Amino acid sequence: MTEGYIIELGREALWIVLLVSAPILGLSLLVGLAVSIFQATTQIQEQTLAFVPKIIAVLVAVVVFGPWMLKVMSDYTTRLLGSLYTVVR
């Protein structure tokens, strides 16, 4: 196991984390922005109004993007465990 291989594994793991978390974070960001604009235009300053739509958006994103996220993570895990034999050898 070389240093380059370890760095490549770390880079790929970080990329997978960013790829899997991007849909949920992006949708949460868009909903938060929409709620903030709505609150600013209507001058409603209710604190709970910002959280409920974001929670619902995150749950919807998990339901919609969940199978894809699971496939990406399982493919990475399969590749990682498949290369374990070459690392141990």
C-alpha cells in the first residue's frame, strides 16, 4: 500500500460524500432561500416557519434521491472491498 493509493482512497471518499450530500443540501438551501424571501416580503418573523419547510424538503429529498444515494455508496463500498485483496497482499 503506497502513499499515493491512500491519498487516492481519501480523495475518492471525499468526492462520494460531496456527491451524496449535494442533493439534500442543495434542496434545503433553495427552500431556505424561498422561505427567507417570503418572510422578508410579508414581514412575518416566525422562527418555526423557517424549519418546517426545510424538514419536509429534506425528507422529500431523501425519498426521491435515496435509491441513487444508496447505489453510489454501495458501488464505492464494493470497489473498496474488491480492492482490499490487492492492498492486503
